[in-house]
Amino acid sequence: MSFSDRLQLAMTIRGYSQGKLAREVGMAQSSVNKLVNGATGSRKVVEIANTLNVRPEWLSYGVGPMTPEESTSCNPTPQVSYSPLENDKDIFRVEVLDIAASAGPGTFLVSDFAETVHAIEFSHDAARRLFCSRPANIIKMITVDGDSMAPTLCAGDQVFVDVSVRNFETDGIYVFIFGHTFHIKRLQMQGMQLAVISDNPAYKEWFISESAEEHLFIMGKVLIHQSIQYNRVG
């Protein structure tokens, strides 16, 4: 399901015409028409999602439940999602999403959805050691793109993300959207603003002020990462 498909679905469920959505969000009807006819995203995705009472990450990428109500009513017990072998109780499956988190200047939202491309399987004992008591359905794996978080995270590294974390909690590395770009960065509260920090000193830190927080959408917090290194032998 594409961004346009999800938008059209949400509009149908909420009873919104293109004109009504355009008026409430503050954009031209022709722009809404483009969104429902093949566009891959919008700078107003958060405003559109709030108007239609759907979650921005679902609208943008198809990640997680459609509505905030579904998100808060999720079953907290361990379970396996999207599994063709869901009766296999000995397997803990982590979905690998087809989306790269920018560890560089920021990736524009040219990809309109995050599709599960495959899954990594763990025994439940191994999963408990790695993820503590977290259930499989809130752990996702994505690939890092860029070098701004090097040497902590390098291009091609894979990170395991707790997608149940939707707000800044404590200092750490988060996957988030700011405006219309996608990032993986270290976040740290400094006074009344949020510092966005790159571990690579070649990249300057920047700040998200309290007034700009409406443009920040946190998609999850990085738990652990798996380094991809190739060493020549011979």
C-alpha cells in the first residue's frame, strides 16, 4: 500500500473529500489531488495525519498501527508479527524494514512506505538477552545510511529500534523525522531545546527549539546495532 493509498483510505474512513481536507490543512485542493494520485509524501504529513486522526508514521511509511487508539491498545505480551510461521513458539522474529535511516545530512522522504523485506530469527533466550522483555512486534531492524554517526554507526550497519518509543525520554540515539527529512542521531535535552548530535566531529550539532517541536516526529529509539565490516583475508 502506497502513501496515496493510505491517504485515500484515511480520507474515506473519516469522510473527507479532497476539498474538505485541503481547507482544514491549509493547502490547495490541487495539491491534495496530487497526494491521492501518486505523490510519495508531503511536508504537511503531520498536519494531515492529525486532521485524519491517524499516526504520521503510518501515513508516511505504513509503520505500526493506523490510529493512535490502536497504538495505545496494543497487547504488551510478546508476540510475533507478520510471521508465516506464527505457531512456532520457539522463534522470536524481528522484521527488517526496507528503509534507510540517514546518519548524514538527512534523507528526503522519497520512499513512501516501509515494507517488511524479510525477518531475522532468534531463540527466545537470545532475544531476552538482547532485547530484555520487549515483544517482537515493537522491535524493527533498519539500515544506516551515511557517516555522520561514525564511528558509532557506519554506513551499512544495521540497528535494532524500539518503535514503541514515540517521544524523547532520555539521552540516546533516535530514529526520527524532522520536517520532511529522516534521521538517525543522538538527541540530548539542553535547557529548553533538543540538541541533535552527530558522533562524527565533521558534522556540527544543531537544535530543535520548543517552538519547532511540532515538526519533530520520533519513530523509535535505537537499542543495539550490528556492525557490517568486511576484512580481506589472504
